[in-house]
Amino acid sequence: MNFINILNHILRPLEWVVAQLLTLFHHALVTFGMTAGPSPAWGIAIMCLVLVIRICLLPLFLSQMRAMQRIQVLQPQIQRIQHKYAARKDPRSKEAMQREIMALQQRYNANPLGSCLPSLIQAPILCSLFYTLQSLPAIADGNAEPLGGIDHTMAGDIESSSIFGVRIADSFGTVASPQSRIIIGVAVALMCLTLFQWMLIHRNTSKDAMFSPQFLVQKMTVFVFPAIYVVSGATLPFGVLLYWLTNNLWNLGQTLCQLRWFPTPGSAAGER
């Protein structure tokens, strides 16, 4: 059993939940007048999945903002500790430096991992949606067991559904028409454009924190993620791209809210 199969097996319960939520949202959309069977309602159901997940994660988002603020406020003190041990290269001094930094963070309840929690939670959900969409052809052909509320007939409906002229289960490599490839390319381009939020995060970062390792990692994402998006656009089902794009647009909105209501002291947004 290879790594992908092992991961798929581990995420199977979450795939079941994702499938149930998709069928629930689709049923609600049909109840409100959208077409049943193969229709854009399935693509909109994927977008609804993002919105519900992000609404549920709002308390974590607020905790993330507070954690980021505490870390950035502590940056001058952390840099003083690092400067104190800059000339000492022995392992004991490095351990002492880490203990002082950790003690400072614990004193102010500033957990550097707190800002990563929402992303860590969403990663398995995104993988589960990918495996759910990947399993649709096998379920529709009767070669795989039904998943959650997605049975043989419904899997065929989802697989045949299209939004903006692109089937949900198709990727850039499987579509035949140039129009469909253009739509997928536009989706990938929009995913890259949403990285504009990094410029907004830059305005909410204090001058001292701009030289921290955490900020430099954030800065690198501006160059790394477009490459990831381009590769993903060529290999992932269009339904996963819809999920990712909707999630990025939500992140952009959250960043705007962060600038308005959670400005970091010492940053351009905080000074404004």
C-alpha cells in the first residue's frame, strides 16, 4: 500500500463527512429552486462547504489574530534575547536562548503555532474533498462503494455537473475544449491574485517584526504559492480549485477585517 492509499484510508471518515455535507447543501439548493441532477448546484454546494467551514473556524481566526498580535508585539524583546546570545555558538547557549524565548512567550500567552491552527485544520478537509471527487468515477461505474450520501446515481450526476462550462471532476489535463482550459486558467490566475493579501499583511506588520523568521516565511509564500497553484491547476479536479479559490477569497476578506479591527501596534495599519 503506497502513501497515497494510506492517507486516503486515514481520511476516509472525513471523506464521509464531506460527502454528507455536499449532498446536504445540494439538497438545500434544489429546495430553493435550483435544478436537480447534473447542474451547477453541485459546484455551488462546494462553495457553500467552504463558507460553512470558515464560519465554524471564526473563533479560531480571532484566536489566531490575537496570537499574531502578541508575537509581533514581543518581537523587540525576542530580538534582544537573540542579540544577547549572538556571539555564543555552543549548544548550551542556544538551548538557554530558546528557553528564554519560550518563557517570554508563555508569560504573555503568545503561542507561535496559534496562527497556523486554522490552516492545519483545513488541510485534511481539502485532501478529503480531493479524494471524494477522485472517487466519483469509480462510484458511478459501480467499482467502489457509495460514500456518505453519494450513491451510484448521485456520483454520476456530480461527475457530469459543470460550472462555468467545466465539469467538476475534470482537470486541465482531462478537458478537451479550449474554453474549459481557459476557465481553469482564469481560476488559477484568480487564486494567484488573491495572494495580494500579503501586501495587506505587510501593512499590519510592525517594523521590528519584518526581520523575523516568521515574516520572512510569509514573504516566501508570495513566490512559492503561485507555482503550487499552477501545478494544482493542471492536476486537481476543478471542484477542488473552486474550493481553494473560494477559500482564498475568504482569506482576503479576513485580511481586510484584520487591518480594520486588529491592527498591530507599530505597523502602518496601527499607526493609521
